[in-house]
Amino acid sequence: MVLAYLGDNVYEYYVRRYLIEQKISNVDALQKTSVNYVSAKNQAMFLEKLINNNYFDEEELSIIKRARNNKGHGHPKNCDIVTYKHATALEALIGYLKLEGKEDRIENIMELILGGSLC
């Protein structure tokens, strides 16, 4: 969960930077557009698509599985526990990569997510 805590921040930074680079200058529009990337439902979908495309190596899959199988029982009211755990797993992977100094890998993952090739 600590990795997900860090990963959430890193992930959101990339999303915010991307949206600003898209010349969205209205804060309300930024917030509404960001939901397309930061909602648990969409994060879970991005993770699932990357897994289905065999994008991750064994080490990354291990982090994803450990985070996804974490015994935490809480989740937001607006999504089910499975979706929340998948979203948390993506954030945990991003946090892990950040701590390992694997900025290039984070860039690759975020490029796929933000570039629309997973949508």
C-alpha cells in the first residue's frame, strides 16, 4: 500500500502534466478530463490491457500480484473491491518503479496510457 501511495502521486503528476501539455487551461476542464485517466475503473482497465498484451516482465508482474492481493478491505463507494485492487496494483507498480529509479519504464507505461494506444 505504501508503493501505491507513492505511485498514485507519480501517476497523477504524469496525467496532470500531459493534460496541461494538451493546452487545457481551464481548471474545471482539467479536472473533468483527468477522470478519464485517474479513476479506479480506468486505471484497472489500463492495467488489464497491459497485462493482456504481455507488457510486464516477471518482476513487475510480481509487484502487481502482491499489490492486487493485499489484504486491505477498504475501497471507495463508487467502485467494487476487485476494480479498486487492480487500480491500486497499477499505482503500486508505478511507485515501485519510481523507488527503483526506473524513470524510463514509467515514461513508457504512461506514454501507452496517455497516448491513447490502450483506450
